[in-house]
Amino acid sequence: MITNWLSEPSLTAAILATLLPFAAFILIMVFTRKYPRLSAGLSIAAVGISLISALFLLVRHWHLQTPLEYTGRWLLSGDVAVPFGYLLDQTSLLMLSVVATISFLVQVYSLGYMAGDAGFSRYYACMSLFAWAMMSMTLSPTMLQLYIFWELVGLASYLLIGFWYEKFSATEAGKKAFVMTRFGDVAFFLGLLLVLVHLGNLNVLEMNGPQVATRMSSTYITIAALLIFGGIIGKSAQFPLLTWLPDAMEGPTPVSALLHSATMVAAGVYLFGRLFPFFSQSAAAMAIFLMIGTVSMLLASTMAMVSRDIKQVWAYSTISQLGFMIMGLAAGSYFAGMFHLTTHAGFKALLFLCAGVFIHSFESNDMFDIGRQGGRRLKIPMACTIIAAAALAGLPPLSGFFSKEVILGALAELNNPLWLAAGLLGAFLTAYYTFRLIFIILFPRQSGAESESGHGHDHGGYWVMGWPLIVLAAITVLLGFFQGALEAFFSGQQGIPVAGAGHHGWLPFAAIGLALGGVLLAWLEFGRQGADQVGFVEKIAPLNHLFAQRWYIDRFYRRFMDVFIYGVVSNLFTRNDKKVIDGGLDGLSQATVETGRLVSLLHRGMVQYRLLTIFVVLVFLGLYFFI
Amino acid sequence: MIVPFNHVLILAGLLFLMGIFCVVARRSLIMILLGVEVMLNAAAILLVGASLRWQNLDGQAIVLFVFAIAAAEVSVGLALIVWAYRRTGSINPENYNILK
């Protein structure tokens, strides 16, 4: 791999794409921390070249037939070789492009958003680290390498969520994200070990290949799939590990945009796509995935219906859309999940970046507050939010509509109509809560302060922050029309079972109808003249409470922590610490002191002690010689 | 031999241990000397017993020598103790540690 890497343009591009952000990270951390502008320039240049390389790879391998794999030995121990390298196939190429695009746009946007922040250089260093980890993860040829970068993604997101470390809630949120995802990662790692024991290596292509079924019994495949899915649950914030994502709002908004669209949470779904043939060998595991996806999707939708925090609404919507993707994948349609992942990355980044502009301009997260201060005066973000929200709600002709349609089509293929019903309900709820937010900002009730609220415009960073929005909006509008092309792109991939694309003529109409119904309900309650802007959920106090408290999941964890972790586990460990470890050490030192005192008797010049020693030695000698 | 040889062995062993205890534990030069005497006597008892057991007079002959040596040892030892007491005013062995 090393010898002729210059003669392989694909490999050169892959190396450039993945290594440059890392180089930027090192350079910024070591040399340019004092010069924020230089740091930002370095980071953006690195990720820009990554973007170009990624697009080059995508175009060059558009008609890829067999996956390209470049590996070199990284570690060699006995007959165990740990390879390291790049795997280029449809899944990784598409994801690489998505990650590079979003990272690039978010970093440009951050020039405006983070201007003047004390940790500007540190911010860009972490962003580079994030981009590097995520892009290297997508190109990993083995699960071990993927796992390493998977953890690095977790580390980078921890650093960025807790970026404003002087804020207590931010460090808490970072910690929560780290610990909760780690919880899933333990299961992930165990699953990998299980596969390793049976298969002998962790090569992605081999895990996806047909020979797995011959080497592992179906029970073990199910167990391994479930354990690996634990990592996905943690990373993609699915039920029951979903509460870290809403708290991750404590980081800077561009970080949220990156986290929610292309990097952190997308990593989970990407892993699902990566190992899709492996997972699909176990029908039982797939059924459980489908259930988890559905539950997360519906739970998060209900939470989003009552939240007042603009970022939090989008966070819940991310969970619910990730649930959607997992539903699509678990329903057996590989293309559905990956397509929705791609479109979602576009419009969710757009939503967060727009929210960032609002928050930056009005210094408030509360949607009522933003509306009152004149959020609709900010033309570009408002228009972009509406476009992205419509895409999120699944309205044609935006990208979200197409990808949601594919997922619903996959769900309709299933025998049980319950899943399709849940999917449609989710679509309805999504439309409702999305447009609730839009109408609240667009039609504020008491708009007294609106006259002098145009101050958002004279922010220097407005245009810097503006044009990534426009690019993303264009992607959101146009991406849906590339569905056919993407489908053809993915059809070249081997080992992916082709889902029977049955035709359900009524489905798009039902979906559009429900989405429009959701919008209409939101309009009746929030938009129209004289509406009291109180949702039907908020009128039912217990329901409102339940949703606002996130179904008491956090409360449950709190109690679980108090009762089980602190009450039982930590108590036992404290005891062990005091009694066994401390006691053992104390005993040891006590014994040493006592022995020392005994030995010191010999040095007192006292004749009787010497006599005693002589006798004892003689007794032992006698025992030794005569017995 | 009316007394079983085992009993002789036990008696001699006990006496020897008592001698050791006396030598090691008592804080007096005279008692140390006494302990040594007791140990010598324990050995002498064993020798007598053994000579009876195997019907061999060598053991009893050696015991006579032991008595003579013991008497000589006690006289020299006591004389040394008296002299040491005159020099230092103490017969406690803890005070005789100038070679430390």
C-alpha cells in the first residue's frame, strides 16, 4: 500500500481526504493556538481538500462494481495480523461525501458563529478531529479500525459538546453523551469479540459475505447482531439510550448541526448500513431493530410536540428520523435507510444552522421569544428553515419526501400492517411538530418589540453564515430528484439483498395527506388568526407533563443510578476499597513494622536474644537434617 | 528397666526445654548459668537412660565426665559473674552490651 500509493489516484485521494483534517488538528493544537484566523484557515483548507477528494472519489467510482480495498499491516503479533487501510465501496463513498460536505459547510458557517470566542482555535482543532475521525471511520475496511474511529468520534463530540467548559451544564451534557454512548459501545465491542472468535477476523467484506452463515450458528449471529446494535443504539440515540442527544444542545449550535446530521448520530445508522448483509442474516434481530426504531421514532416525536426550545425540537426530530432510518433498514430496504440518511444530513444540518442564526441574533433558544423578537425578519434563515422543515415533514418536492416515501414503501412490504401504521403516524406527528415551530416563529402573538429587532442583520458574520444555508437549501431541494441515480449507484453493491420494490400507488398520497393534515392541525392551533398557540397536547396536562419529562426516561435513569449504582454497586466497591484494599495494605505495613521490631531486637547487643536465635536455628537445622 | 525409655526421652526433653527457657527468659546471669546446668543434666539423664536401654556402660561413663565438667564450669562461671558484678554492679544481662 505504501510503495505505490502515488500511482493509485483513488488511494491518494482517500489518504488526502482522511489524513489532512488530522494534520490540521495536530498543527492547530501544537503551533497555531495563538492565531485563531490561521487555525480556522488551516482547518477549513484541510476539510475543503477532503471534500474535493471525496467528491473526486465519488465521481470516479460512480459505476463501481467490486469494492476496492487497500490495506497494509498495522500490527503483527504471532499469526495475528491487524490490517489498516481503506475500503471504498458505495456505502463508504456516499457517506464520505456527505460527511465532507456537511463538515465543510459547518466549518465555514462557524467562522461567523464562533467569531470572537476565546476558544476559537480549540474549536477548529476539535472540528478537524471530528471530521478526521468520522471520515476515517467511513472508510474502515475492518471492524476494529471502525471501532477505533467510532470511539474517536465519541471523544470529539464529547470535547465539542462540553466546549464551553466553564458552563456546568455543558460539561454535564458532554459527560452524559460520553457515558451513555459508551454504554452501548461496550455491547458493540462484545459483539465484535464474538464475531472475532467465530470468524477469525473482522474484515467488513468477510462479515458481509455469505461464508458467515457457515462459520457461525444462527443463534450466535443473532446475539452478535444484537450486541453490535447496542453500539448503534448508543450512538444514534435510540430507545432506551436516547436522552443524551437533547442534552447535547449545550454545545455551540454548529456543533449540533454537525453532530445531528453527518457525524455522531449518523455513525450509528452508517454502521447499520455497513453491516447490513450481516444483520439481515438474522430475522429475529431485524425484528427487534424494527421495534426499537419504531419506539424511538414515536417517543421522540411526542417529546418534540411540547418542547419550547428550538434546538431541542430539532434534536427530538433527529432521534425520530434516525428511528425512521433504522425502521427502513430493519424492514429490509438498504437503500431506504441510506437514502434517508443522506437527505436527512442535508436538511437537518440546514435546520440547525438556521436555528443557530436565530439564536445568534436574538440570544434566545425559546421559539416564542424568537418569534416575538421578529424571527421572520431574518429572510434567508427563515426561508431556509421553512424549506428544511417541509423536507423534514415529508412534503413534496423536497428531498425528505422522496426518502420517506422509500422507507414507507419498505414498511408496506412487511406482513404486519402495524409498522406501516406507525410510520404514517410518525409522518403525521413530524409534520405537526415541525410546523408548530414554524408557525410560532412566523406568526408571533405579541409582536411589540419587532420594530427595532433588525439588529441581526448588521452582524458581520451574517453573510458568512448565510451562504452555507443557501447551499444546503439547494441540496435539500434538489437531492430528492437524484433518487433514481442513487438507486442505480447502490445497485452495483454486492451482497445487498435487493428489496422487492412492490408498488403501492396509494402510499404517496396517504403520506402527503397525513403530512398536510399535520401541517393543517398546526395551522389551526398556531398559525391562524386568533389561535391561542396552545397545542392539543398541552391542553391535556398529564400528557403534556409526560412528554415534557421525556416519558420519565431520565427520571428512571436517575432512580436507577441512585438505587442500583450508588446504593448497591458503589456501596460494595466502597466496602471492598475500605476493607480489602485499605485493610490489606494496612495489614501489610503493620506486619512489616512488627517484623522490623523483632529483627531490631537482634541488634540490641542482648545476649539472651542471640541465644534464642541460636536455639531456634538449631531446632530448624535438626528438623531439616533428621526428619 | 522398669521405666520405659519413652518416658525418659520425654523427661529429658522437658528438662532441656525448661533449661532453654531459663537461659533465654530470665534476666539474671546466675539464672542463665543455672539454665545451662539444667540442660546439661537433661542430656545426662538421656545418656543414662540410653545406656540402660542398650545395656552399654559407655553412656554412664560419659555422664561422670559431664558432672566433672559441669562442676568446673559452674565454679568458673560463678567466679566470672562475681567479678563482673564487682565491675559493673549489676547481674542483668541487658547491661552487658558494650560489644554492640
